[in-house]
Amino acid sequence: MQVLTDAEGTATLVWTTDLLPHELVEHLSEAYEVMFNELVAAVNEHSAPSAQQSF
């Protein structure tokens, strides 16, 4: 996970999940989807209303 900022001070969260062997993707994708959705909800809960973005 990375947080990148641009010249205007806007932050972008980069979430990368790389699994090897690739066969694990199907097994773990549902759990990662749940965790990502929880992260988005937590960020949106603490953001200013004008800065909220849903994914």
C-alpha cells in the first residue's frame, strides 16, 4: 500500500496485492475484496464530505 501526493496536495492510495502462486488469487480474492471495502468505508467516514469518493 502506498499513499502518493501530487503538486496540489491531493493524496492517492495505491493498493497492490500480488499473490504467488497465481492459484491463490481465487482462494483469497473474496477476503481481499472485503478488506478493501472496509478500508474505503473507513477513509470515507473520516474524509471531508467534499473529498469523499466511492469506488
